[in-house]
Amino acid sequence: MSKAENVNPQSPYEESRQLADAGQIIAKVMSFLQLFMCETLAKRIMSMVLISVGLSNNRVTELTGYCDKSVRTLKKSLQTGEISMLFHVGGGGQQGKLVDVEQAVIDEVNKNQYHSRQQIADMVHEKFGIKVSPDTIGRLLKKRASSG
């Protein structure tokens, strides 16, 4: 009898149980990491660890919830040594409607008397052609007041 014949291969049940255990451990590690950082960064770090131990992209996606495209991009960054942005998490989201005219709106508010956020929203619509809600004006005013 050769050595190869003595080896007991794992049953499919044992293998699937081990994979489930690994998934639970990874989920616990990611939950722990999220105590100190955002979910995206925790997934990215866990994905880097799994990529470095040689797991397939599909398996990394399955275990971390990080999307396939992100796993491929991350793998490429690790392979090419382009690591400067690995720990950066962008804000994402849509650009604000008033980004290009914020200062002009603030200047107009400072020059004239407006008694409500609705009056300012109406002025923005008339002068700049941008329709915004009073809540948007409130956020702009709060942001500008807190920044100095």
C-alpha cells in the first residue's frame, strides 16, 4: 500500500463544516474591526488578508461581502505595489447642488436681509436657477457657520 492510499480525504460534510466555521470566524474578525473603522475598510483589510493567503476572488467575495470588482482591483493594487490608496475611503454620494455657488449665496445672504431659509431658497432659484429646499439652505448655513 502506498502513502497516497493511506490518506483519508475529507468528506464533503467535513469540508463544508470547515468552510462554514471559517466564514463565522471571518465575520467575527470583521465585526471586531468595525469597532475601530468603517465597514468598507474592515472588508478591504479582511479581503487583503484572504487574497494574501491565496483564496480565489469568488471566495473572498463570499466571505467578506466585498464586491467582485473591488476584490479584483484590490488584488491588482497588491500585485503592482500601488498601495497608497488602500486605506482611503471616499465619501461617495452625489455632489451637492450648491457646490459651485456656495460663496456667492453666502455673499448674497450677508449683503441683504433674509428672514427665513425659504426666502434664501427662493433667492437661489431666482438668481442661480437652482431649486433647493429650505433644509438644504439650513445645511449650507450650518456648514459655513461651523467652518468659520
